[in-house]
Amino acid sequence: MPLNEIAWTNIESHSCTTYATKEYVAQLNASRWNRHRMEICMATPVFVHGRPHWPSRCEDRSGTVIGHFAVNHDEPDCVTYWSGYKDMGCSARGSKKRHIEQRLENLPFGADYKEFCATTPARFLDRKFSGADSCVDHIWGVYGQWFIDDRDC
């Protein structure tokens, strides 16, 4: 690589941030004297798993430019899923809402359970959901809750 070519170095994977997404950070080899280095950061993709990713944000750490990247493919450690479908009945008499619960599985250690609960897709009752309506963290695990329209309730 020529000395004047801008590139990302020291690429590191960090933690899972949301469903199927992991944060990566990298250092831009731009000169600390280049006053456009932050704009260069935002315009320069890094390649992770063979695909380009542009930074979600850039920061200047004492002259070193660090890019943050959200990689949302080929990250199986970050893929959560639902199990144990339970129909809890009507949420309240006359509510017209049915209460469904499922357990969130494969939650990465230390991850924000509310974020994963809200972004882990679900499919039941012939419908697709982008995530749970609400989440509860029990001693037995994290449970997503859905409140589905049901005229019989």
C-alpha cells in the first residue's frame, strides 16, 4: 500500500449491539495534520466479511481517527431467536387484546436485553413481527410480550 493511501487498520470486533449486528472499530491511517480527516473517515468504507461498511460515527482520540461500524450480516453470535410460544389468554376482560409470551434465546452475555427484545423478529398466528411489544427480565430468562388484537377478548 502506498504511503499516501488512506486505509483502515487495527480492525477489531466488539460486542453485539442489536439483533444480528456487531460493532467493529478501526483506526484510519490519515495524518493527524489532515484537517479533513473526519470527513475522510465518514466517506471511507471498511471491508468486513467481504462487504463494504461505512462508519456510523467517527471520533478523534488525540489525533487518531477511530471509526465505528455496525455489521449486520454473518454475525451468528448476535442472532437471537424466540422459543416457547405461550398464549397467556386475554390481557384483560374487554381489552380486545390477547397476550402472547416467548422466551428470548441466544442473548449475548452483557447485551442490552431490551434492545434485542425489540429487534428480534418473530412469526406466529400467521403474522410477522419486527420485535416484541415489551420485554420482561425474569430470573428464568428474558421474555418478549405481544398484545395482539382479538375481538373475543
